Amino acid sequence: MGAPGDISSLLALKHLQIQNIRNLQHVRLVELQRVNVFFGRNGAGKTSILEAVHLLGMGRSFRGSSIRSLISHDAQSCTVYGEVSVGETTHETGSGPLVTLGVQRELSGEVQIKIAGKPARSIAQLVEQFPLQVISADSFDLLTGAPGGRRQYLDWGVFHVEHRFFGEWQRFQRCIKQRNNLLRRGKIDDQELSVWTRDLAAAGAAISEYRKAYFQLLTSRFKTIMRQLAPSLEDLDLRYRQGWDKSLTYAEALEHGVHSDIEQGYTHSGPQRADIRVLSDGHLAADTLSRGQQKLVVCGLKLAQGQLMAEMGRGKCTYLIDDLPSELDKQHGELVCGLLASMEAQVFITCVHRQDIISVWPSSSQIAMFHVEQGELEQEYPDFLKSGTKN
Ligand SMILES: Nc1ncnc2c1ncn2[C@@H]1O[C@H](COP(=O)(O)OP(=O)(O)O)[C@@H](O)[C@H]1O
Ligand SMILES: [Mg+2]
């Protein structure tokens, strides 16, 4: 754990302004800390705060809600503006250089993203500046949902640690779209098909290699974390499925499958079919583990990604944890919080009562507490935390 003097170096998001996100009309947060807790009754606006932070880092809702449901009922647009520290911390200033981020989304669907005051070219730029991880009720989908969510999870990590990945991923998307368009056409030009197949094979093999290399590193972090979080779950394992027969190269798999691809009008095999299987004692975690155990596994998966990113010198990601105490007993709540605290990542946590988090978070930490009520926030400084809060 860093000494109190180091704290500013650990912050990612320093200031946040929110306008017209759900029930938050105007909210300004200027005293963000490494650990930020938002507590209050149901419907107060806690999850909406996390939605605002997520909009700032990803340009969209974390619950997959439409932009219409994110914008306050009586408004035409919503805006978030924040300052994040990036790069190495200098001793002179005690923090890294600051970059301003701004995202505005309109009912009409228009999106405006500004980074350091200049329009951004893509959301990828935003994601790179302010990496986020979410743990919420929807995160169970990582175990119980469709493979797409697990690919997204994996690709988030590869994107942040392997800078060549995104270009190949874009190339792969372009090639598969073109190849499928061609396959859907009645009369197929063999030469055109072989050109797209060749390019697809190259891009597909490249992204698959990046994913595999990342997955190996991730698995070892995940297992170490799970030994701490849930030692009773002994035989936890992750398996990667690349999306085609593993005895073949991707080019060979495409060649073998070309007739069925033509017959059915789309590309059957490839990284677009990849998946991760999370196993407990050889059985799918989704089928055998209790809800609480599943939450621990989800936390383990997300913490492993943050840890790996930091280890690889790619900075720290900020964690948004909606309703942290739900499904976790006190002992496991303490273990999750202890790991988050030791990672020194910035966290935004929601819960109903302030005690829900105070009782499980390591006591030496600096925590900013915000009471949320009807879309308004008030910062609170409990007595025992005063020595740890910013003066
Ligand atoms: N588009 C919207 N405009 C205004 N209020 C909204 C909108 N969507 C949801 N709300 C309201 O925002 C409130 C806060 O929701 P939420 O942040 O999910 O609460 P909680 O504190 O329980 O996490 C709810 O009372 C909800 O009815
Ligand atoms: Mg909520």
C-alpha cells in the first residue's frame, strides 16, 4: 500500500462533472480519491454515477442500456467531463500529467468525444486513455451468458497490453464482412473468394496468437488470485477455444470448410467463434457454482486483468463496482476489498449503507464517502477516516 503522500499518483479520475445522466442533473465531484464510495437508498442515483464514469471511459452504458435511457427524461443530451492522470508520476507535482476527457451523447444518436480539448477519432482512443473494469449484477453474464461477452472480456485485455492487436482486429472485421457478403451472393467469383480468404486467414491467425499469448498470462494471474479469494474452490481452470480445430492452422481450417461456407453463406470457423470456458473441478462454473461463488470467480477474472495490465506497464485500470456487498459474505467481501486495496487501483463502489463498505475495506485506506440522495451528492467524512482524507 502506498504512503499517504503517494495517493495522488494512484488516481486515474481526479474530477468529474455530470450533466443529465438519468436522475443526475448537475453533479460535480472534485475530491475524488483512490477509493470512492457512493451509498444511499434504492433509486438514489448510485448506479447512475457509475454509468457516468463508464460513459467517460467507454462512450456508452455498461449495462448495455440504450443512450435514450441514459439521458435524463427531460433532456436532449447528456454530458460527462473529467480529468484523468496519465503517464508516469513525477516527484515535483506528485501526479502524472492530466488529460481532459469529454463525452456528449444526444438523443438523435450523435456522439462527441473530446480528448485534451480536441475531437477524438474513435472510441478506442478514449478507452486507451481511461481503462475501466466493471463488476455489477450483469457481470455474471461472463460465466452464464453467450460467448460474445467472454470474447469482449478477453479482447479488452489484449487491446490494453498488445498495441498491434487493434489494427489486426479491425482488419479481421473488414475481411470477414467482405467474405460473408461474397458468400451470401449467389454466384461466387473463386478468385475474389480466395483473396478474402487469404487476408482473413492472416488477420485471424494474428489476433488468435495475441489472444492466446494473453490468455496464458491471464490464466496464471487468475489462478493465483482465486487461491486467495476462494481457496475452497481448488480445481478452477480456464480453457481457451480458438474457434476452429486446434490441429489445423486457420488457413487450413478455412480451406476445409470452404464448401459448407459456400453452402450456408457465411464463414463458420475462426476467432469470431472463440470462447473461454471457466471450469470448476472439470464442470462449467456456470452450472455448478453458487451465485456467491460465481461472483468471486467474476471478481477474480476482472482483478486478474487489472493486475496483468499493471504488471505489463500499461497503467492501472479503474474499477466500477456496483453493489459490492451483494452475494458476498463478510469474509469474502473482505478478501475482495483487500485485493483491490493491494492493487492500488482507483475504485468507485456503490452500496446501500456506509457501513457495508467500512466493515469490509482495509481500515488504513483513504476513502471518499458520498451520500447519494435523489440525484444529489454530499461528501461525508466519518470521524475515524478523517486522518486519511484529503485536507
Ligand atoms: N432517463 C432517466 N431520467 C431520469 N431519471 C431516471 C432515468 N432513468 C432512471 N431514472 C431514475 O434514476 C434513479 C436512480 O437510478 P439508479 O442510479 O439506478 O439508482 P440506485 O441508487 O438504486 O443505483 C431511479 O429512481 C430511476 O427511476
Ligand atoms: Mg443501483
